[in-house]
Amino acid sequence: MSEPSVAKPTWASPPRQGESTPAGTAEFVICDHTIETVFAIPGTGRLIVRAIGQLDFPVVQAGVMTLALIIVLINFIVDLLYLYLNPQVRIN
């Protein structure tokens, strides 16, 4: 007897290069908080972690959305620079 084939869900595939994921955003916040703690610099990571501890959801949402927007903008700028600096890549 043959076993039935099982389709892999699309979310199980690894993200493409330059693609942001929720897990990547969470890692960014955690690393940001770690750097702020080590160097004693207050910033967004510490703000978000404190807001989570105090159950201040509007601050958490605003902080995560701001960081996600920054990540998207940086990825877009890098893509534009890649198009500009690599003559082999052209938009048809």
C-alpha cells in the first residue's frame, strides 16, 4: 500500500532573501532590547518590552508597527541600491 501524499503548507517554506517575517521582527526587538541593556541606551526595544510587561497594548502595537515599517523601508532601499549598483540586474 502506498501512503497518501501530503502537501506541505505554504507557510512552512523558508522566507526568501530580504523577506521580513514576524519571527524576524521579534528577533529584531529582542536584539534591540539586549543591545540597549548592555550599552545602557534607552530605546524602542526597552519601551516595547516594558509595555508588554505592563499590558499596554497600544504602545506595543505602535512600537512593532514602527519597527516593521523601518525594516520594510530598509529592505526597499537595499533593493534600489542593488538595482543601481549591479548592472546585470535590470527591470524589463
